[in-house]
Amino acid sequence: MSAYPHLSESLPQLATPDEVAPLLSMTPLGVVRQCRAGKIPGVKIAGRWLVHVRKLAEQLDGAPKPDIGGATPKIR
């Protein structure tokens, strides 16, 4: 079961950066930049980026989870 079911259930297999951005707390331009960098799975078709939603959900499932317990390191 995916930890990000809203990604794969609420969107089609391919989605625009505008559709994916709010789910990732990013701007559409940020999504495009991450696609170009290969950090978000996507494909450019006819000059427009489309995100592979299922691949993104799988990628996020494998991503390290943030440590929300314990002490927060101090930045000096």
C-alpha cells in the first residue's frame, strides 16, 4: 500500500506539473525543474512536461522519511 495514495488515486497515470505541484507543496515551475534534473519522473511531449504519477508515488514510498521525533539540530 502506498504511503501517498492521494497521488495515484486522484490523478491519471500522467499529470501536468500544475496538477502535481499542490500535492508536493511545490510550484509548477519547481516540478518542471525537478523533472529536468531527473528528480521527478516525467516526460516532455510536444514541449510540455508530464509527470509519471505512479512512478512518482513509488519514488516517494522509497524516499527516506523525515525524523519527526527527537531533538532538532541547532543551526549556528
